[in-house]
Amino acid sequence: MSAPLTRRPGLDRLDRRDRGRRALGRLLVALAAAAYAVLLSISPAQAHATLIGTDPEEGAVLEVAPETITFTFDEAVTLPPAGVTVYDAKGEEVTSEATASGTSMEVALANPSSLGDGTYVVAWRAVSADGHPISGSLTFAVGAPSLSVAPPPSTEPSKATAAIHGFLQFIQYAALLLVVGLVWFRAVIVGDHRVPDRATARVQRLQIVAGMVAVLALVFLAPASGALQSESGPGAMLTFDAWSPASVGKEWLSALVGILGIAATLVLRPRPRLAAAAGLFAIMSPALVGHSRAVVPAWLVTATDIVHLIAGALWLGGLVGLALTLPLITRRGTVAAEIVTRFSTLAAVSLAVLAASGVLMGWRILGSWDNLLNSTYGTLLMTKVALVVAVAVMAAGNRLLVLPRVRQAVGHDDTVEAGSMLRRAVLMEAGVLVVVLGVTGFLVDQPPQADTASAGTGTATVAPTSTQAAKLGDDHRVYATMTPAGPGPNVLRLQIQDAAGEPVEASAVPSAKLSSGDVDLGSLALTTVGAGTWEADVVLPKGGTWEATVGLRLGEFESPLALLELPVRQ
């Protein structure tokens, strides 16, 4: 009687390890799916937010200070830390508290009754629901406008923060597409073909490194997004606000989906087909925030973005996987030729999918030729398209010239030489694709709207002014302010003060004439805007020095004149 068959302990350990890997992989996928569902439940924005109204209106002159200042946007916005600051005409901060709810942002003044007469500037920053910061300023006056207004501190976005964020986006895309693409290379391109263990080990080592790099990029992208949204310097990435889920909650959820997907992919890497399925969660994480979730219909653009990423991962992973594997399978003529042919077909399909999905996303996100031709987003997109066309031409050349030589190679020397040619060509393609991903990293940080000077879509600042003063008679002074002090439409504001520096209560409107050299605009139509304060709309045909002649009847026999020279930029 023969002895019963028994399993070796080593095989039992391998089985238990494999079952453990699959169980852990399934758990990670389930957690990724849960995070994905939570993120999808957050309502997408409809577009990049634009300021559509304020109360009080820009330039309004009020009798008393308002208790609340309201900004209305066409889409929902959120407030970053210290997003709103109110300044008086001297540039000193006025105590206030700002809140945002939906499409409305309100600024409550702490003690409006204590505010004196003059001009006030509300400098604001908000974050559009597509993740891009928007900012501007609102100017209004209480009693009478101030003759000179100190501009608020600059709120220009930090170029260093934007560069760091763009670089992290590039690293995220490159590492993420590589780790998932290499899994799909093994599952789809290599498939059931037997390749040397050394080739598999090479691919898996790079996959692990790429996965670790992708996780680090995803972790640091969240605080970088927080610093970018608050228009702060790189140091803000180390603050609690930048890391807080209250500030960048959607970014953290997106990162969690990616990290869990990467972890599941690496855990299941001995089983390429299971790992390939898990890789779907990792590859979709960048599409869960940004422009894809801010365009109607969001489901279509988000799905298209995911397909775009899948095609890119297949192409990049196939190129890099082929470059790692080719030197070890070149002598296996049939196997090498079949793997190369399968990759060539898949690359052609990926290119077609990339082109179609890219056109659809560009059309939905940009929405007009003006946005394409007159925005930084459009410029970078056209650069990306040019690079993709270049790599497509390279791929076509390889398919027509190099692949036939690989298939037809006979003998050791001919086979090795053909394999070397293909490997160099593949590395060149992969290099250009990495540059494409670099452009993409900075592309996704740009708003798709055309670059304009509109206060509703960008940073608005206090308009430049030209202010001069002159003596008017024995006891009065006249102040003249030209805004914005450049060629074209301007507003001339006059204020006449008594010896105590208070605006006069004049019984008549002063006279004012404006001239520059041989250009004489004649008498101006002044409108009373406050105590002792008048304005007139003028159109200056040129820059240079303009002379304002101001007269005021102070009595039956007293009508003094004052001459003021107002410099206007060319």
C-alpha cells in the first residue's frame, strides 16, 4: 500500500501567503471604493466661480458705514484662512469677520459706527469649487471719498508655491501612470508568455519604487494645494491650515483613493490580473478633483478623464516595461516578436483613445476658441498636443520601420541589433511622454478662462491715481485726483477744504477746465458726490502733464482760481 500524498510545508506557506495577499488586496480595494463613493457624493462645481455682484457696489459713497458687506458669485466658493481684510484709506486694517456659504460671502464689520469718513478697501480671496483661487478688492466710501488711498498689500500668488505644486502634480502623474501601467504591461502585453524571472523582477522593482514615489507625491499635494489656494508662500505648506481636511478635504479624499489603490496594486503584484483591476482605483484619483469635476456634465468629463489616464498608463507602462524586458527576451525570437506586436497594437489604440478623450475634455473645459487662444491653460494644452503629435509620429515610424525588422530578424547578431534599435526607439518615446506629463502637471493648475483684467475672475487692485493740491484764495485748498491717471476714460475728483482741513459747504458748484499743451477739453460738468467734493468723467486722449484750472465763488467779490498739474502715464 502506497503512502498517502502530503503537501510540503513550503507550499502550504506559499498558499497561505497568497491567500493573505488576496484578502489584503480585496480589503484595500474595498476601502478605496468607499473613499471614492464619499468623494463622488460631494456635489461638483458647475464652473470656475466669477464675482457677479457686491453690496455696496464698487465706488459707492454711503452716508453711514455698512454693518455687512456682501459678495455674490455665480458658483459656490470657500474661504481660505485670512481670506478677507478691510483697510481704511491709510492702509490700516479694520477689524472684521468673513464667512462664506454657497455662492455668497459676507464680511461683518466689528464696529461700523466707529468708522470715520473716507474710503475703505476690502481685499478678498476665495477658492472656487474647481480648486482655483480667485481674488480681488472692493472700494467704497463713507461720507466722502478720500483724496488718496493706500493700496492693500499685494495678493499675487506665490510663484514658488505654484512651481512646487506643478512639480508635485508632474511627479504624481508620472509615478502613478508608471506603477499602474507596469501592472497592465504584465497582465495585458506579456500575458501568458513566459519571460525570464529577471525581466519580471526588473519590472516589479521599478513598480515598487514608482508606487512609493506616487504615494509621497499624493501626500504632499494636499498641503501644497492648501498653500496654493491661500496664495501663500511655500512655508505655508508646513502650517496646520494647509494640512487640515477643513481646507483641502477633497484633495485628501482623492489622495486616499490613490494611495489605497496603489497599495492594493503592489500587494497583488504577483497576480497581474488582480493587480490590474486594483490599479483602476489608483489611476482614477487625479480625475476626482480639478477641472473634470467642475464642468457640466461632470460625470461625462470625469469618465473621459479617467479613460484618458488609462490610455496614458497603458502607453507609458508598455514603453517602460518593454524597455526593461527586451534585452532579456531578444534571443527568444517568437516570444519577443509576439510581445512587441501586441504592444504595438495596444499603443495604437491608446493613442486613438488619448486623442479622442483629449479633444472631448478640451472642448468641455475650455468652451470657446477665446479661452484656447488667450489663456495660459490653452497655451499649455496646445504645447501638450504638439508633443503628443511628435511622439505619435515617432511611434508610427517605429511601427513602420523598426517592428518589421524585429519580426524578420534572422540569426543572433541580426536579432540583437534589431532589439537594440527597438529599445532605443521605445526609450525615446517614453522620454517625450514624460515631458508631456510635465506639461500636464502645470496645465491642470491653470484656470481655463481667457486671461483678463476682470476683477471677477482675477486679482483686482486699487486703481492708480494722480493727486495734487494747490492753494485756493487765502483760506482754502483744493485737492484734485485723476483716476486711473492714464489715457482713456478717467474720473477727476475735486475736494475743497477750509483752513481747518474740513470740506467746505459751498453754495455753488466750482468751475473746472482741463488742458494739456494744444489739447483743451474745456469746461467740465461736475457732479456733487459729497460735502465739498465733486467729480467729472473725462476722456484723456494722451498721457503727459494735464493742467486743471479750478475756480470757486466764495463771495460777491471773491472768485479765486487754482492751477494744478496732474501727471498722467503714457
